[in-house]
Amino acid sequence: MKPTENPWKECLEYVAITEIGLRRSNNQDSHDAIPARNQKIWNSRGHVFCVADGMGAHAAGELASKLATDTIPMVYMKQSQLSPPEALTKAIQQANHVIHTKGNSDAELHGMGTTNDTLVILPEGAMISHVGDSRVYRLRGQKWEQMTRDHSVIWDMEAAGKPIDDSVHKNVITRCLGVSPQVNVDIEGPIPLQVGDIFLLCSDGLCGQFEDSEMGKILSVLPLQEATRGLVDLANLRGGPDNITVITVKYLGPQQATATGGDKNPVAMAKETEMPLPPVPGWVFNLVAGASVALFLGIVLSLVKSVAFLGMILSVVALAVEGFGLWKIFGRKPRKAFTRRLGKGPYRNFTAVCDEKFAVELKRIFMELRKSAATQDGLDFQRSDKLATVGNKALVAKKYDEACKNLMLAISAVWRQLAE
């Protein structure tokens, strides 16, 4: 979708970035961002954003994550007869089947799997599906919340109240797509939306390099594009030990698509997810057809004196049966997309208020990066130094939002030149 053809530019902003990191030979992450093509589609299926972190030897993890992000949106969008939670659950289970089947078809792919997080923006709010230890966060005002629960050994131990020491392998997950024939899917939502809400979907290559609150602080002070870029840059600067994938989605207001060239009759925004009428069972049509034949015979018999009474009874019964059949056809009502709130998120809460500690940390990172980069030829530090100067002055004045904003931009200004 070209920017000039984007019907959501006034009400939705999103940024998607994936990078290999500094220590991996290939990128086993995958992602997809699919805003609805038009208002009608959004009214029934919403916008879909998907992140997957693959695992497996050779190219197996890369294939597993790609199969997930290809399959899930496609199957979800096609299941128009199902409610969004049902359709998304079916889509993930189908992706699990595809990955599991593929993994069992080739010895080099055996045991491959992937995590997955999918965010859908619907009329009722946000819906999230989750498998594994990739994460979805939400920034609302100055509150940073983890909306998903890690399917990992360490989270299970915490939930059970068991002590955790250095012997616990923190990266061991307990649930993923593809390894087993079946998978349980966590669904969260619908989560009511407020103007300004920002959702972040990421692989653990991003969140693993941050204290949780730091990500919210960066998103709270920078425009979405610069904040998302800065998060990836900072994850790389802190070692980049894994692939890094992130999608940020900002809700700017009610999802009313702007008219494009072909939209002569724009569709109004739905207040609830529009569900199609349930299908009519075949026996209903057979019943109506049979009742119509019986009614015709009843009318004919009623004209014969010897069986007129029988004909009248047959006509009345046929009319009643036909009326029932027509009511089953024309009296259908769409199902409700959601009957209750699913899930228990958010699972963790943090502050997104920038403070002196974080500003000092960003200053330290910039100074080390700037010193290291000074040995490189052909770099231009004019912009980064100017931003750092503004940030340092703000830090002295205890204006921590401004300090963090400018220091983060200064870090990215240097790192982008080194990474190119």
C-alpha cells in the first residue's frame, strides 16, 4: 500500500523493523503488518500485526517463523464466519499444523518451531494472541504494561512461588508453534482503546536487552518512527546477541478510513465487529420446498368437496411449516464478535516516566559510542553532538524527558552511520 493510498494515515501509525543483530549468521525472526485494505474489511476483520521468533538448526527457525507470519493472517482473514477470537485461534492452530507437518517431512527441519504474537485492532478494541516468549506491551500515558504472559520455565516458577536461582535456564520456553501436533493459544481482549495508545510487539532479541520500563520511556518521548529505530539501535549497542524484530502501532483515533480514488460511497465505521449472518442449514430449504408443495396440494384438495376439510388442514399446516422455514431464513441475526473479555492481562506494570537514572545511562552510552566512533573515517558528528549538547543541558536542568529524547536521538545518529 503506497503512502498516498493509505486510508488510515489520519487514525493509525505503525512501524516495523527487523535486524539480524550482531552475533547471528541469519535472521530467524519474521513479521507482517497488514492494515485493512478498506473500511468494510476493517469493520469485520480489523488490522493485523504479527511477529514470530523461529528456532531450529540451519534454516529451520527461519522457515518456521515465515510459515507462521504467512499462514496466520491469511487464515484469520478468510474465517469470516467465525468471531475474531475463534478465527485467530484457528489460524494459529493451522499454522502450528503446517509447521509441524513440514518439520516432520525433513530430517534437517525436525523439531523446528516458532513463537508468535499477533495484534488485531477491531471496533471493540485490541485483541492479542500469544504463544511463546515474544511479547506485546502497551504504552498508555505514563504507564507501560506487559500485555502477554511468557510461556517460559521462569514465569511458570514465579507463578508457582518457587525460588529462582542461577541454575534456572531463563530462555527455556514451554510453548511454541510447530514442535507438537497441538498448541494452546492465549487470547487477550477485546482491550478498549484510547487515543494515543501505543502497542509494541517484539521478539526477545529486543526486550531481552532492556529493563522493561526503558522501552516505554523511549516511546513516551520520541515520535513513533524515531522511537522504534532507537529501540533497535540500543538493543544492538547492548550486544545485539539475537535477532531483533519489533512492530509499534499507535492508535490515533477512531478507525474511519479516508476516501481514496475508488471510494465514491465511503463505508461508515462500525461500532462493533460486523459478523455475517449465520448460514442456513440445507434442511431448512428442503422444509420450505416441501411445505410449498404441500400447500399447493392442500389448495387443490380443498376445491374437492369430498376432501375439502382435509385440504384445508393440510394448507394450514403447510403454511405454518413454511412460515417457520422462512423465519429461519430471514429471521437470522449476526453473532456477537465478543461475548466476554478474554485473558487476564496486563501481567506486569511499569512507569514510563523518564528519570535521572535513565538519562544518565543514555549519556554514558552516547559518550562511549562517540569515543569509539571517533576513530572511524568519514563520519559526520555535527548533528549527534548538537543533540547531545541539548540533552546534557536538559539533564543538568532536570528536564529528563527532553534529556532522554535528545540523547537517544544522538545515539541513533552515530549508530546509524556505523551500521550503514
